[in-house]
Amino acid sequence: MRPMKFDFQDFLLKLKRSLGGLKLKLNSGDKTTHMTMEKRRAIAGYVFISPFLIGLIFFFLYPFLQSVIFSFNSIQIGAQGYEMTGVGFENYRRAFLVHPTFSRVLVESIIQMITDVPLIIIFSFFAANLINQKFRGRAVARAIFFLPVIMTSGIILAVENNDLLLGIMSGAIQPDTAAGAVRALELRTLLMETRMDPRFVRYIIDAVDRLYEIVKASGVQILIFLAGLQTISPSLYEASTMEGATGWENFWKITFPMISPLILVNTVYTVIYSFTNPNNPVMEIIKNTAFAESRFGFSSAIAWIYFLVILGILGILIGVISRWVFYHD
């Protein structure tokens, strides 16, 4: 019997073909698994937003469309219900040309929003970075920073306002305006000595005067930033530190880019909160026009003008901020 001759070239060719077929199967299997994962994520996303969709369709969509109809009509309340009389765009014209305060209050609300949003975003981002550090009592510090969210709830806010009002009326609480004026003057003098722009000095002093309102409006933003900071992998900081990066460089090269999508989210949230806050003067005009004066058609027109203004501002902000947002894949 003749011994079989081993052909090394033929062996390599067969091995290459086998590995090529195995690689093809693995690639096709990965693709199938990837598509399945995408479908699972899509289903999970729809399940997650389903409560909002259900509420939107069954509780919000009908009043939303009804308010559009009301804005083009004059509403008269009678014993048999309400009667609508078409007036076209008259309610919208009256909002801008006849109402004594709507246009002025709307502009003031926009200016106030432009002033408040950067302060709230900067403060909440700084606070989130602070309480994200490892130190004793970190859980207590986080709870304290979340207290503004609880304090802005309707019941506690009403109790707080009533207690403050009763205290001032009874003389137990005296507004210390003189001490506040002295502190503001000292801060203004200190900042002016640094030769800063007077407009920037006024902006800082106004922020200090409204520090309580800024902290009270920053609770949710702090939690969102804190959740984002905790998702950044520590290995990124370890690798950059081994390469010689400083803490300042880590912040601007890792922390800030990775957290930039949440800056956009918090900006949108803060703008909406600023405009829909019950203490907002435009909201008070809409509420008083509808329920105190019983002009539901005119109130709906004002509300729609306000809604379109907010929508336009959000569109501009999202378009501008999205250019600098880094999405890590």
C-alpha cells in the first residue's frame, strides 16, 4: 500500500475556505442578532412612552383641538351650555392691538427667560459635578439639592406663600431691604473694581438677588446632570490621566462632550418650565381672561399665540445647541 502524500498547499486552501465560510456565518449571525436587538429596543421605547401617548390621545387631544376652534370664536355661556359665534382672527388682533398689557408682558417674559435659563443650567451643572464627587454624606447632600423640587410642589408652595404673607402683615417678618441694598452695593463695587463690563456686573448682581428662585428651579436639572455624569465610564478618565491629562483637560475633553446632550435636554426643560410656571404673568393673563372675565375665545387665542412663541424659541435653541452636541455611539 502506497503512503499518502501530504499536500501542504491543498491543506492551506481548504483551511482558508473553511474559515471564510465560518466568518460568513458569524457575520450573518451578528447581523441577525443586531437587527433583533434594534427591534427589541424599539419595542421597549414604544412601551416606555405608551403612558404618554395614551394620555395625549384620550385626555389632551380633544381639548387641544377644541381650543383651536375656540380661538376663532366668541364664546357665550348660557343655561343650555355655550354658544360660539365666528369672529375669524379678531381675537388674535385684539391680543396684540387692544389688550393693554399682553404684548409688554410677553416681551418681558421672553427677556426673563433669556436671563434665567443660562443661570439655572450653569448652577445645576456645577451642583451635579459637586455632588457627584465621593465624600462622606454624599446621599444627604443629594437629598438637600433635591429639596427645591419638593418645595415647588403646589401645596407646600401655597403654604409657604401664605405663611410669608401673614408674617409680613402681622409684623413678625420685616423685609430687610436696607441690608440687601448694602450687600448689593458692596458686590457691585467689588465687581466694578475688576473693570468688568457694567452690563455683566448688573447680570451677576441680579443673579445673586434671585439666588433662591434659581436654586428652587434647578432640582430636576441637577438630577438629570447627575444621572448623565454617572454613566460616563471611569476608564475614560483613567486612560486620559495615564496619558498625562489634567483634571481641567478631562473636564473639557471628556465630561463636557459626554454630558452635552443633557445640556440640550435641560435647556428645553428649563425654557418650558420658565414659560409655563404658574407665576408667569402671561399664564396669569390667560387664566384671568378665561375664568375671571369668562372670555374663553379670547383666552384661547392668547394661549395659542403664547404656544407658538414658545415653539419658535425652542426650535431656535434646539437648532443652535444641537450643532455643539456630541453623541457617543
